[in-house]
Amino acid sequence: MNEAARHQVIIIGSGFAGLCMGIRLRQAGIEDFVILEQADDIGGTWRDNTYPGAGCDVPSHLYSFSFAPNPDWSRMFASQPEIWAYMQQCADRFGLRPFIRLNQRVTRAEFDETEDQWRVQVNGEAWLQARFLVSGVGALSRPAQPDIPGLSSYTGKLFHSARWDHNYDLTAKKVGVIGTGASTIQLLPNIAPLAAYTTVFQRTPPWILPKPDRMISPMERSLYRRYPFLLWLSRQVIYWVLEWRVMGFVLHPGVMKLVEKKALAHLTRQTTDPALRAKLTPQYTLGCKRVLISNDYYQALGRKDVALETTPIDRVTPSGVRTRDGVDHEFDAIILATGFQAAEAVIPFDLIGLGGVSLNQAWEDGAEAMLGVTVSGFPNFFMVVGPNSGLGHSSMIFMIESQVNYILDAMNKARELGVRQIHLRSRAQRLFNESLQHRLQRSVWKSGCQSWYQTKSGKITTLWPGFTVEYRRRTRKVNEADYEWL
Ligand code: NAP
């Protein structure tokens, strides 16, 4: 192994997580770090998801860094180009560019027990070394390919919604869309008017609520610029409105019956065909899968040139999709809007901790960590957006900032104590996760549906089971007793 370049911190990924970690390190006076980004630009999921209509379903005044409020959002719910531009601005404004290394895919990381350092292999060749390793790879970075027989035999155009091929013109094409999640409800209204016809293959109907979206007028924006207090106030109002929804998700799932009424009224208002309405009526408790918001998805499905196919898919043929009733649906293009590998594989490369154990081995029965950040057996390793720190009800950027705060506190404590290793005690991890899984048992996510929140065995490894206020409080300071400081 060649002599590796040494740093204090290596950050993997330049999405919101990696950028936040980098910014906060700089603010703490730590300049000896690198951000490794596998792609040729920064932005993570907001760089990759460029499908027509891509945007955020959390209001922008909350879906942004608390330390970099943006008075210039053009809509309540910003679109992908605007969010991505915001991330680029943050990278510039906080002087991160010199720390970012593009086209650097981490292929392996191993903890060197003699030196108490992480050795990180990049692009299968070069090695870097650092005291601390921070993963910001996120949960929605690896598209999920559906296990539909015959997929590779298809001879038309095939792509995933998170890898949109903008060189392929859908105008007047026969298009099939597989999946009816957050991505499809955004892209369908934008592609249906172009295509000759579009068939959407639905396995499970999503619950959909109206989207309270609107333009933010130039007058409002100038007020936000002039009076930052108003921007702060807008953020607070959105935060607390979203925060109370935890009551329905975790504490009293019965509340969801009331919200279901609102969603069904929305469906009734937007669809006139009773057969279509029946197909679109979910048969599981609202909230069990991610609740979606849209004002134009149902309308798009009502178009004459759009069909909603609910007969299960049998296989993909060279020319299209065959459903189980034996009908062949021919397409020029098939779009896989089948989501991401969120619950099963959180770290997409070999990460080797103490005793040569890989993280994937340690997580054979489902990923778990302390507050989604640290894992026993993997000293000096931190995750942003790790296991059970996702949300069904509010902004992930709030969680990211909490986690970065916790990581900085751990690093500071290590420096103060003059130790080389921070290692989570296995007992602390076990107790934390027993309590977490216990709390999840009565949540709406356990009410009987299948979702990407769970592993195949049904363990919820993605979601935080409470208020984000609680999470913020628990990540304010590292509990020293949970760790060995060596
Ligand atoms: P998703 O919510 O996981 O939806 C995937 C869809 O594909 C589901 O309808 C699923 O059906 C279907 N599917 C999967 N495998 C299939 C198969 N073999 N045959 C037929 N259908 C299949 O994925 P997504 O829409 O890309 O969204 C993923 C997550 O990304 C979201 O929940 C959200 O967190 C994030 N996202 C956010 C936004 C935003 O506005 N902030 C926008 C897009 C995405 P089943 O339901 O039956 O499994």
C-alpha cells in the first residue's frame, strides 16, 4: 500500500449532509479535511434527480440550512434546479470548493487499529487517511432496480427516474412508467402532455393530500430580504405545523383516520371516473407509506392519453410489459420510478471496523446505530442520515444539522480528552435500539403495509420514532458514558 495522504477528517458525499459537515468544520476552525464526491459535481440526490417536475415536498423556508436562510425561494415548494442552485451557492459562500474532490468514488474504508486512523481507498487505487471518517452518502442515492423478469430483454429505451436521460425526447412516444411513489406523482403531469400515451403501472395506490404550493411574490421576497426576522418566522411556523404531525405517525395513529377523510375528498374532487377512483383508493392506513402531496397527479391520470394499469406485471418483454392477464403493452420507453435502496444497504462500499468485521456483516439483521450516527465496532466513524434518522413528517436538513452538531461535539471531546479513539459501547447501542424499536411498534409505519421504510424482514431501519425536537435535544451533546474514550 502506498503512503496515504493524511487528513484530520474525510467526508464522503457532497449532498446536504456532506456540505453541512464541511461548513460546520470550517466554522469550528478545522480546515484539514476533504469531501470526496463520486460524481463530477456536488449536490447528491438533488444533482441526480432531474426528472421533469422534480422538487421537494417540504416547504423551502424549512428545507434549507438554518444558518443560510434564503429569502429568494420562488415558490413555497422549490423545484430541483432551485434547490441545487442553493447548494452550489452554499458551497461558494462558505468557501468549500477547495475541500471538495470530484470524481472520487470511495471503494473501501478500513480502520487501522495500530494507528487509530481510517484508511480510505478511492477509485480502487489511491488511499487517503484520516483520524475521523464521516459518511454523508444518504439513503436515497442508490436507485432500486425492480426484480421484474425480462427487464434486460427490453429493446426500447429504459431508464430510472433518478437517472433521467435528457437526450431522449419523449415527444409522441409510447411510454410506460413503473411505480406510483413520490417521483411518479411529480413527473407524470409533466411527461403526459408530451407522450403519445402513457401507461402507469401501479402496485399500491399512494395516499395523496393537496399541495399548499404557490409562488412567493417579488414583494414578499423583498420583505424577507429586508426583514430577516420574517424569514425566521416563516421557518418557525412551517416547522411547528409539520412537527405536530408526529402525533399521528407515532403517538396516536388513529388520528390518521381524520387525515384520510381529507385525502379521500381530494381524490373525489379530482377524479370523475368511479372506476379510476376505486383503483386509486388506498386500502392501508394513511402514513404507513410516505404521504404524498400533489395537485395535478390525479388530473394527469384522468387524461384520455393516460392509463392506470393495476393488473400485476408478469414480465418485461423485448417490446414492452406483459401483465398477468396476458395483455402485452408496447412501449418506446419504460421509466422505472421504483425508488431507492433505502432500508437494506446504507453504505455502498466495504467498510471494515475492529477485528476485520465489515459494516454489512454487523448489519446483517438490519442496520442500527446510536442516534443514526455511530456504530459499535467502528471507532471514529460517523454517519449523517444513518439508520433510523429519517423522517416521514419534516425536513431532513433539520436532522442533518443535529447530527453534524453531535459529530462536532464528539470530535471536540476527543481533542479535549486527548484520546485517539471514540468507540460506542455495544451495550449503549443495544439499549438505544431496543427502546427505539419498541417505540416504533405502535407507529403507523407498523400498521401492515410494505414500504421502503422497512427491510424485507419488516424491521424499520430508516425512521426516527418521535419529535425532531427530542432528536435535537439528544444530539446537542454526546453522552460520554455511551462511549469508550481511548
Ligand atoms: P418510492 O416511493 O419507493 O416508490 C416506488 C414505487 O415503485 C412504488 O409505487 C412501488 O410500489 C413501485 N415498485 C417498486 N418495485 C416495483 C415492482 N417490482 N413492480 C411494480 N412496482 C414497483 O420511490 P420514489 O417515488 O422514487 O420516492 C422515493 C423517496 O424519495 C420518497 O419517498 C421520498 O422520500 C423521496 N422523494 C422525495 C421527493 C420530494 O418531493 N421530496 C420527490 C421524489 C422522491 P409499492 O408501493 O407497491 O411498493
